[in-house]
Amino acid sequence: MNKSYSFSNDQMNGIVEETYAKIIKECENLKENTNCPNEQVVALLSVIASNFATNTNKREK
């Protein structure tokens, strides 16, 4: 089981906030340059998120 994790206040006001802003900016850039709808951005973010999600249904061989 994964341990609970929380960013520190310094991290939240630093690297986390910066990363969030960069992701938002790049999503806006993607929309501007491709004219894609929000749903396409959400789908892309979902694929990206799946790369970081723990696979709880992994079968052992």
C-alpha cells in the first residue's frame, strides 16, 4: 500500500505552482496552435496521467 504524501508549503508555493502554471500554459498553447477543443486537451492529460497512475490490476505471471 502506498504511503500518504503531501507537498510541503514551500513546494506548493514553488515547484508545484510553477509546474501547474507551465502545464496550463502549454495546454493553452496546444489549443491555440491546433484549434482543438477542451475535450481533446482533457483526453491528452488523461493519457499523461495514466503514465503516472499505479496499476492496481497488474497480473503476476
